Amino acid sequence: MGKNKETFIPKWYEDVPPEGSYRSILKWGGPQEFKHPNAKLYGLMKKVFDMTDEDFKHPQKMGLEKVDYDIKPKLTKEQINVFKNIVGEENVKEDNYSRLQVAYGKTMIDLMRLREGIVENVPDIVLHPRSKEDIVKIVEYCNQEKIPIYVYGGGSSVTRGEECVKGGVSLDMRVHMNKVIKFNEINQTITVEPGMLGPDLEKTLNNAQELFGAKRAYTCGHFPQSFEYSAVGGWVVTRGAGQNSTYFGKIEDIVICQEYVTPAGIIKTQEYPATATGPSIDEIMMGSEGTFGVLVSATLKIFRYMPENHRKFSYIFKNWEDAKNAAREVMQGQFGFPSVFRLSDPEETDIAMKLYGVEGTAIDKIMNLRGYKPMERCLLLGFTDGEAAFTKVVKKNINKICKKYGAMYSTGYVTEGWEKGRFSDPYMREDLQDFGLMTDTLECCVNWEQLQYVYENVRKYCKSRPNTICMTHMSHFYPQGVNLYFIFIAKINEIDDYLDYQSGILDNIQRYGAAMSHHHGIGKMTAPWLEGEIGKNQMDVYKALKKHFDPNNIMNPGGTIGLDLPDEKKKNLRIKPL
């Protein structure tokens, strides 16, 4: 027998990014952590993008160069000294690397600019406030001097949320503003500073017995894909959602009260479970993305931590229509909701089978024999959380409904594969970009009636670009509708090419009647489409609030949620009826 040909493995980058380099800023997650496409996914990419092993031997535009640019701060030496007196000299950063690090998040255009060494919209200085009192003084002084203020939390924004378009100062909340202020087991709440990262919050709650003398362990229930590297403040001000939101709710369902420092003064709400005292100030502040003030604390609901009642499930449906109808019936069944509930369309299901190691296994062979065909079948996966009898009832009813629509139970094995990659999949973006392949996401929210209309037409646009992968799924469910996610992979390595494609997708999301964002927020990226969705009168309400809180427009200026966006940059697309 002849010797088997050695399998080619692309030259994936596995070094710690050079200190002070652009790549150290663009890299997702830990500097020594990586996740590469597996062999089956690599084979699919070669096929779709008409590439060969040769194309994966020589990476391009990797951003390994040292950060270097010539953008001089506009603040005077006297102004900088005032900030040093407020926060301490060691908490004022003026070097180029520190300024760039807080200016870009994880929006695709940020990553593309960093690879090219394109630097713009950096703050004049970076401040590490130590307390609410520091922030009060910073806001008062900046309002007096008309110095723009931006806020940086975990840096995981995918909407150009933290970009410092007008220079000024950026407040890096991670360094000091990351502590627990109060734990209250009687009310089942925790109050924290906005710079606390997700893992730190969850570890604190899981260890509540040891740390606070609590009777049991707790969880926050909020697990976005960016969980490991996103902060509580970012969750709140963008109205974020975790992957477990179908049961625990979005962040606005978890927040009980908040405190902000604004140019108009302190805004602090009270710790009540509900009120009927006029329009909700909490709702006004959540989603404001730093345009009204700086969040300095948030009180969150907490939940009993019961991992022993975590019941996994997955099902394969023969087609998208049956899968959608089953999911809707589950959500409208009134027997309780699963925690994670995720339905992939045929294209995403095909890739999931490769990514989670199902393709070619016994489960895959059984599916094919039973008529669950590739590029037609749809994967539904999830798990339950809560009290033992409750989770048992929920899983039992899900099983009953899925079987009614002809689904095959594919065990918890598939869900385990998804769980293992739920926070690490973003690492693959860098691998693909190294070889000129762009992968990005846009998401929206639709009601059940509008779902298929939006799904078909947005995908039609996404696929109008030749040789493009467009995976679509629902991942946050309600009795009245769902969040719809589009993940696209395309051979794009030019910024203008990417922006044109992205703009077209956003046009079509709005044109066919979906909300422009379910949980990513608006930032500066999606701002041109906001007024077209909510209407001029509603935007005028936002602007009136802005005028009250921030008459000098120092809070996150430069287009955030469209508040100071020039008319010529707005996208007012007529929504087509069904």
C-alpha cells in the first residue's frame, strides 16, 4: 500500500501578538488562546471561495507592526494637569498605544483598520477613574471646558460604540471601577460597578456562600457570546442579551436600578421590583450608550444557581418550515421557557455539523438514512435552567412538540459541542482574516408574522454576492417573535468593499420591516438607519432628552444612536408591507 498523503494544515497564527502591536489590540480574547477552523470547515471554505492549500500558506495584513501614528492631543497641558489632579498622575495615559486601545472595539471595520495600520478617532488622553466621585469631577470639568467624554468597558462592541470621533477623554472603567458595591440575598440582587467583567460577576455569584455568607450559590443568567471579555456597563447601556435570555431575559429585564453621572447632575433610580410612577427613567437610560451620562453602578437581579437541573436537548427537523412552527409552538405553549433555545437554518445547520464534529458520525448517518438531508435539515438545540421539576416539564413538552413536527432527537451531544464553542468561536475571525476572508454578523428582531419575509429577502441580498456563506439562526425567543441572526463569510479584504456590503444588508433589514438591533445596540455604525426605523417624532424625543442631560454634546458625540448625525448621512428607507 502506498503511503497516505500528509494532510495540509494552514499556517494559522499561534504566537502571542507582539507587545505594543496592532494585532494585540485586534486579537479577540486571551493573548495565548486560539481556535482554528477544523478540517471539515477548512475544506468547505476552499470549495466555496475557490481557494487551494497554496492560498493558505502565506498570511496577509496581520497587523504585527508596532502601533505608530502622529495624532497630537488637542488638550492643553493645563487641562491634562487638571485630570491628573482628579484621578492621580498614574491614572492618566497619554501614550499612543493606550489611546488606540480604547478607540476601537471589535467591529469588523475596527479590525480591518488595525490590520492596515489605519488610526483615526482616538482620544487625547485615557483616564482610569477610581470612583464615582472621580467621575463627577471629570464630567463637571469636561462640561465646563466642552471636552468630549467617551467610555470604554470590555471593548467588545460590534457597532463602533466606543470610537472617540471628537477626541477628548476616554474613561477606561476596567481598571478600578470593577467592584461589588452591595450583595442583598433578601432581595436577591447584587449592585456592581460598570467595569466588572462577566466572568468576575459570575464567579462572585457562584461563590456567594463563601464571599458573603449566603445560603446558596447564585447566577446572573446573562451570558452573551462576548461573556468572557464584556463588562456589565456595556451590557446595560446597549440593552444587551445573553444566550440564555429566553429564560432569564435581556439585560433590561435583569436591571433593577442604576446610577449615572450626567452633565445635568446625578440620575439615580430606586430598588423597587416595579413602579407606576410615570415613564421609566431606567428604560430611558438603558440603551443610551453613553450619550446621556456615565453609568457608575447597576443593581441586577440574581437567580439561584442550579447546574444539576441543566437539561440538554437537540433535534433535527426535515425542513425550515417545520422547525419554525415547532419553535413558535414551544414559545406559545405556556409551560415555561428553555434557557438556551437556538434554531439554525439549513446552511448554518450544515456548517454546525462540521464545526461541532457531528458530520460523519453515527448520528449523521442515521439522519441521512431517515431522510434528514443536508442543506434541507435544521438543527434546534438548547437546554433548560431552573427548579428540577420545572426543567423536566419544559424538556418533556419540547420533546412532544418537536416529535409532532417530525423531528428526530439528536441527543445532548450536539448541544455539548455548541456549549464548548459558545464563547470561543470569535477566535476564528482572525484566522480567516489572515487569509483575506471576512466573517461578521448582523442581527435584528422580528415578529412571527414577519419572520419568513425578512429571512428570505435579507438572505437573498446576502447571497447576491457570489461565493458567500450566509448562516442564519434564531437565538432569542418570545411568544410574539424572535431575534434573527445573519452570519456571513465572504472573500473581502478591502474596507470599502466590506462597508458597501454591510450597508446593503442593513438597508434590507430595515426595508423588510425588522428592528435594526435586538441586542448589539446602535452605536455609530447602525445610527444612520435608526430614525428610519423609529420615526422622526420618536427621534425628536431622544434629542430632547439629550438636550436636557447634555446640552453641550460632550457625551459620546459623533453620531452615536444618531443624535448628532447630519441629515445627509441618514438612511430613511420605506418599509415594505408583507
